[in-house]
Amino acid sequence: MQATLDEFYQAPEILEALARHEPVTISYRGQLKGVLIPFANPTATKVQNHPFFGMRTDDPRSVTDIMKQLRGEPGNDV
């Protein structure tokens, strides 16, 4: 997609082009001023595939109790 700076009010069309992973060139008075490149979203992975997932399965405490201890909240001497 190409757009001039004067046409930038057409933001929905520009956003749609970016959603289609198309770069958008911006020109002003016939001269190229820049290129908007779509954000490359890294592939999402499941939490279960993270190396730290399940590393404390031998700990009988709840996640809430562990987080309170890590945060140093008073009254939690578990």
C-alpha cells in the first residue's frame, strides 16, 4: 500500500494494510518519507512448554504462598 501524508487521515485503511502484513510507504509531495513495516509478532508458545514450568512440583505450598514469601509479605513465614 502507498499513502501520502495528506491521506494519513485514512488510518483505518492503513491499519488494515498493516494487519495484512503489508508495508505502507509514506510520501509527501511526491517524495518518499518513510515506510511503516508491520510488527512481526513472535510465535506464541504454551506456558507448559516453558523450561521453568513445573519446576517446583515437589513443593507442597500453593503458588500464592510461594509468591507471598518471594515478595516478603509480612505474616507469611512458610
